Amino acid sequence: MKTNYIHKCVCKVPHAIYGPAIDVCIEEENGKYWVDNDEYSSQVNYCPFCGSKAPTQIAEKEFIIQEIREDLCI
């Protein structure tokens, strides 16, 4: 496993039964930030722990909300 990441934040986060959803954010050589929990990984635009911005951003998709279902809102 690589240990010399450009950006790496590790955080002990509170969790319930199954463990934390994320506990580390790393930057790969291509500038992408990834959050991970040793089982699943997701690319993110910002580190959720320190707030730094990833050099390589995920392209945003434009969408329009056509209907609001208030019965589904809490």
C-alpha cells in the first residue's frame, strides 16, 4: 500500500454498529481526492476532514428539480 500521498487526512470518527462510512481522505498522483473506509471508496471534490480542495475536480452535472414531493420530506 502506498504511504507517501500528497494529501492524507485520517480521522477517528464516531460510528454505530458497522464502523465509519469514511475514515481517510487521500490524494492520488493525478490530483483526485478519494475517501475510503477500507471497504468502499468514493471520489470527492473536498476533503471532509480539513476542507482542502482537490486539484482534479469531479465534473458537475446540471439537473433541474421538476417536482417536490413534500410527503417525502421530514
